[in-house]
Amino acid sequence: MTGSVDFAMANGILGVLGAYSKGAPIRIASAESTGAADLFWYAKTDSGIESLADANGKTMGFSRPGSSTNLVAIALTKHASATPELVPTGGIGDTRTQVMSGQIDIGWSVPPFNLNLVKDGQIRIVARGSDDPELAGQTVRVNVVNADFLANKIDVAARFMQAYSDTVDWMYANLDDALARYAEFNKVDISVARDAIAFYPRESVAVAPVKGLDTSIAQAIEYKRLSAPLSGEQKKELLQLLAR
């Protein structure tokens, strides 16, 4: 928003809608995650929590208000008819500390983080973003670009996003090489990297289209990120998809 960087990747769509409605100079350059298959929630194995059916009255973490973890946590608890207390717990590491120390009952994560603890039997996965089939038709995270940068250097912005799209295509066409790089970058064993890819079906990381925007707008109003629906002109201005 300040222009100190040109792009911001993997933003929760509710936060983006709220910021745009308040005049933030941002535009959606592409979808980043549709369906939330990579998100999961976990509890300590000895907690007695095996699914969200056991979560009533428990505390369940998400990163921060307006994030994709916020949106998906709400959707999952509604789908499961569960009534945990939703608590912002910050990043993955902070959340893990709170779960393992007993400050919170259920934490959130994405692969490859914490999959080693699942393998070791210290924690169990109690919910996944893919548990709610309605989320499969909704983009929950987007990549955004500064509006001034887009207006002044649209050719550069378009080339950058096309390179991003081409890289995603390359990864799925060259999975062994991509997983080796993924394991090295994240400093995890290749077996953990292979477990992680199961959370990322190819269609979930497509750069376009941004699905379920009207649903996201309705949710943003419900959770007070927006005070009114976006007009057709506002939606057209906000969505500036730069790659296919």
C-alpha cells in the first residue's frame, strides 16, 4: 500500500477487499490459492481432539483478522457445526508454541511445516481446508500489485506475473526437480516434501480465475471487512489479472 514493494503475494482476500474499499492503492494481479487445500488445523495427540466435532468450547487459532486462515476457520466450523472460540495466534511458529505449551487447543499450519510432528505422532490433523466442499469454488488468497506501479509499468507487471504463472506450470511438469528444490529451500527431508505436495492439487494454485468473488464480498460484509458490496465498476477496477 505504501509503494515500498510492488507486489505482495498470498494475501487473504477478505483483507484485500477491506483495504481496497478504504482506498488502498492495490489491485488483484492473480489468484494464489483456490479451495484452501493447503491449510490444516491440528491438536496435540493426547488432547482428546480428533476432529472439529470435539472442538466445542475449545480454542482454535487463525493467523490474523481478514486472512485466509480466518475465512477458512469460520467456514470449517460452520460446516462442522462446531463452536470453538476462534483466536488470532499469529504465524505458524508462534501458533505451534501456543499449541504445544497448552495455551491454545487447536493450531493452524500449511505444509511442510509441522508435518514432521504429524509423522512423529506428537500432533494429529483435525481439520483441512478441503473438508468444506464449498471452499473449492472460492479463491481465498490472491496476489496483489501496487496500483501506481501497475499504471506506470504495466508491461513489467505483466511480465512478472507471467513468469510466476510459467514457474507454477514448470513445477508441476517437473515434479521431482521441484520437490528437491522445495525440500532444500524449506530444510526438510524429501519425504516430507512429497507428503506436502498432496496438499497442493494443481488446480488450487491456478493464477486465474479468481473464483467466488461475490461470495467473498458477502463474507467481507458479514465479518465487517466491508460496509457495502462493491459495485460492478469497483470489481472491474480491483481485478486486474495479469496472467492466464
